[in-house]
Amino acid sequence: MSALALLDYASVLVFALTGALVASRAQLDLVGFAFIACLTAVGGGTVRDLLLDRHPVFWVGQPTYILIAVAAAVLVFFTAHLVESRYRWLVWLDSFALSISVAAGSGAALALNQPPVVVVLMGMATGCLGGLMRDVVCNEVPLVLKQGELYASCAFVGAVAAVLASGLGLAGLPALGIGALACWVLRAGSLLFGWQLPVYKSRPPRHRP
Amino acid sequence: MSALALLDYASVLVFALTGALVASRAQLDLVGFAFIACLTAVGGGTVRDLLLDRHPVFWVGQPTYILIAVAAAVLVFFTAHLVESRYRWLVWLDSFALSISVAAGSGAALALNQPPVVVVLMGMATGCLGGLMRDVVCNEVPLVLKQGELYASCAFVGAVAAVLASGLGLAGLPALGIGALACWVLRAGSLLFGWQLPVYKSRPPRHRP
Amino acid sequence: MSALALLDYASVLVFALTGALVASRAQLDLVGFAFIACLTAVGGGTVRDLLLDRHPVFWVGQPTYILIAVAAAVLVFFTAHLVESRYRWLVWLDSFALSISVAAGSGAALALNQPPVVVVLMGMATGCLGGLMRDVVCNEVPLVLKQGELYASCAFVGAVAAVLASGLGLAGLPALGIGALACWVLRAGSLLFGWQLPVYKSRPPRHRP
């Protein structure tokens, strides 16, 4: 199995778990769990494949991805009540899924010899958009927009790290692994130690008409 | 006209009516009605065509679809005040649109000889995503996420029924009709008799940070 | 540079400014600004290119677009506190972005010899969908759905004007410029003088189950 397929499998599995956890917060039934899990799991990679005109889209060509996402949804449906804080699990699993899928997105663009800017954007889109669809559809505050946390920044750093490692001659899994690691370390630091960038502060209260 | 085109026309018409009804709830003007009607009517089928790399996308190749959706929007704009409960109309029209478009999505994938898992997913995506876009854009609670109702499950059963009927040698409209019927019976039963699957119940109240 | 590329550049720049302004209302950090700016700036044109099967997607083939969007985000991050009413800036910049991108969308479809209905839809989709994504993701009321204002109608009129001007023998920038101007005049009139179409009024209060 190629490095890229491996990352796609891992990302699908972990994102599906996060999708199912959000479904549990919305109190859906088993099919609803599977629906949200699949949307989350393949959303980012699907956008990547459409943008890069890679056909068949990864899960259309290899439906095993879908079976993995469904299995993850079933697992969460029957076990989520066992965990103490589903939100904590959600955030941490999402940090792994983000990191892996940033690497998968960057890798797909690198394999097509795209320029660095496109590689970085594909990494960010693949990493962020699945979770964003999950949160928008389920009406949660998107993790990518949470204040006081690094999220898109982690995806950015991870994708840039993958580009640099690849530019330095590393190939395949090592370069992508460095990208995933950089992304995850930054995200974990933000969650554990409150690392953040300065945010924009407006002076008066926001007035919405 | 092929069975598939027939289903696409019917699905566009009925989904456009539901989109216009939601637009009436948001008190938009006539162009707003047409905009939401078109988004709802072609949303699911467009995603299906992009995923399967079917070009031109069905309504780009045959703009009559759009004219039908616009006509439906105009009809609703001038008549919606005549009906007693627009929400009830919305839900029931949506049940027909869901059933027809699940069949249309499954049929498109079957015609491309996709494996059963992909056929089922295309049926579900075509059926659920147009209405999901409508509800997300108009800030309604997505029907697919409503608690205590079967929705994604109906799409799943309809698509599986179409796959089975097709596998048993039925072709074209009969197989797809069985899928649509299975989907609709289940959805109608859920609306009329409260059929549902067990939903996930968390123990403590959901704490969102 | 072709007329179409010029319009795409202008539209990306102005839409990116609006995205960054919405990011400032959500109090994101610099990377969040860039993320929302890019989503808004390329969202509509990306949908257009996917629907018309134009590959590479405009910003994948020419990443300068992304650098422009990022520069706009940086600019807004450091200067938005200087303006009195960010919402007013947002609405007016959005009116320019809408007009330019309606012309860009229509032009792309005209260049592919699409029929008039498709040209109009591509103009409307390119103009409206970037801002719609911005507003849905950031949980703002979508401008396209604001009551008592013309928005989708302006996109419609602009795209129709571009089709007519092109049908009358004007080519390239002049025809598209007429479309952009028609769209903008209507939008500005709506903002300044309250021009609007009759909206649908239901009789009883909306009852949502």
C-alpha cells in the first residue's frame, strides 16, 4: 500500500470517529452516526480530489474507506457512553485526524508535482474541510473558528513542513510524517498549554444589523 | 427519455417546491425563491455528477431542469399562502423528492457499473445533500438530523433495494422504482406512525465548552 | 492578461477583503483571517470551474490568486480597527465583489459557448456562492438571504445584461463590464434607496416544530 493510501485510511478512520462523536452529541440513530461519520471522514479528501481532478475520487475507487468509516460509527454508537468526556475525546481525536489528513492532502498534491502554494492549500483544505462540514451540518461551533486555539495555523505549519521536508529530498512517508508531526505538536501545544496567536480585537461591541 | 432523466426531472421539480417553501418561511423575494429552489433541486445531483466525473453536469447539459425549478419557485411564491400548513407540505413533498432522487442517484451509479457500496452512497448523497444544503443555507434544522425520524435510513434502504432489484435482473425504471418505493414507505411510516431506530442517549447533559 | 483573468483577480482581491472583515467580526487570528479570506475569494469561482469541468481550477493553475487573498487578509488584520463601521465596509466591498464575480462567472461560461441559461447560472453561482460560504461558515446571516435587499436579483440582472451585451456583438471586457455595472447599480440602489422586490408574507407566525 502506498504511503498516501495509508494516510488516507488512517485519516478516514479517525475523522469518522470524530464525526460519530458529534453525532452522539446530536443524539442521532445508527444510520445518522454513519452518515455524519462518512461526511466527516471523506469530506476533505473529496474536495482535494475534485480540485486536483483526481478521478476516481479516492473512496469511489476504493469503497473500503466507506466500510471503515461505517465501522467506526458503529463502534462509537455502542461505546461512547463509556467515556467520561466525549468532547475531550472529540477534540483530541480531531487533532490526530487533522494532522494525518494535512499530510495526506499535501502528499496528494506533491505526487502531482503541484507548486508549493498549491501543496500547502491542498494540505489545509484536506485537513480542515471534513471537520468543517461536520461542524456546520451539526451546528457546532467549527473547531477551525474556535477563539484562543491554533487550528488552521497547525494545518498551515504541517503542510509547509511537508513541503520543506520533501524539498530537502525526503520522499513519501518520512516527509509526510514530519508534516503530520509538526501539525500535531502545534495543535497539542495549543490544547495543553494555550499556545495561540494574537487575535483581532475590535474596540466597540460588534453591531450586527 | 431515459428512466434516469425522468427521475431527475421529477426530483428537480419536487425538490424545487420544497426549496421554495423554505424560502417562503424565510420571507424572501421571487428571485430568492428561485435561488433556493435551484440550489435544493440540483444540489444533490450535482454532487453526484462531480463525484462520478459525469460531465456535463446534468443541468449544465440540459438547462430545462433549471427552468422547471424556476417555474416551481414562481408557483409556490404565488400560491403558498393558500395552504394551511406549509411545514407539513414541506415535509411530505420532501419525502417524495428524497425517494425519487435516491433512485436517480443509485441509477446513475448503476449505469456506470459502480460497485454496490458506491451505488448506495450515490443514492444517499443525491437524496440527502440537496435538502441538506437548503436547510443549512436557510438555517433550518436539517431534516436529515431531526431526532425521532427516519431519514438517512430511508435513503439507505431505498438505495439498497435498488441495488438488490438490479442485481436480481430488473433493469432501469422497475428496479429504481422499487428503490424509490421502499424509501418512501419507510419515510411515510416514520412520519405517520413514528417509526424510528433507537437513538444514542448520553447520560449527563451535554456540556459544550 | 485576458479580460477574464483580470476580473478573476479583481474579484479575488475584493472578496478576500470581505472575508477578512467577517473574520475580524469573529475575532480570529491572522491565519484564520487568511483561511476565511481564501475561502470567500475562490469559493464561487471554484464551484464554477468544477461545474464547467475547467481544469486546472483557476487558482490551482495560477497560485498568485491565493497570494493576493492572503495579502488582503494581512492588510485587513492590521488596519480594520481604523475604520468606523466594519459592517458598512463589508457590505459595500461585497457589492463590488459580487458585481465583478458575476461578470467573471458569466464570461467563463460564455467563453465555453454555453447556452444563455447556463451562462446566467454560472454568473449567479460565481457571484453568490463565495460570500454564501463565508457567511455560513462564520454563522452570519447570509447577505443573499437578507430581507428587504436585492442580492440574488442583482446577480441575475448582471448576468442577463452580460448575455445580452454579448449577444449584441460586444466581446470580452465591454460586455462583461456592462454586466458588472448593471449588477452593481442595482445593488447600490438597494443599499442606498431601499429598492426591493415584494417579499413573500405569510399570514400567521411561522410555526416550527
